[in-house]
Amino acid sequence: MDRDAAMKEFKKYEQMRQEMYEFLERYIPRDEKGVLQFDKAQKIDAKEIFDRWFKLDYQARKIRGIAINCLGLKGE
């Protein structure tokens, strides 16, 4: 994989990660210090959160493979 293709995958991961945080923060409020207040969180649809997490995890595993290959390491 060339550098540009690898960077595209890294950027895709970062975007997906940011979107996951934004999604969660719609349901979990923060206090005046910016600390998440889980006791005041709204219910989140389990299927939606799993689907989002699964896509993020898949992209992270893809990135892991790219990093291992670029560094010439052997995966564990």
C-alpha cells in the first residue's frame, strides 16, 4: 500500500472516531467542568451503538494491519 492510500485510511479512522464521540455526547451530558455525567445519560439504542462501534473497530483493525506492514513487523 502506498503512502497516500495509507493516509486516507488513517484519516478515515480519525473521522469515524470523532463521529463516535459526537454521537455519544448527544446522549451523555457534561457538567460545567466538562466531565461526562453518565448518571444523567439518555438511553441509546443498543443496535445503533454496536453498529457504529463495529465499523470503528473494523477500521482500527485495518489501520493496525497497515501499520504492521509499513513497519515490517509480524502480527501477533
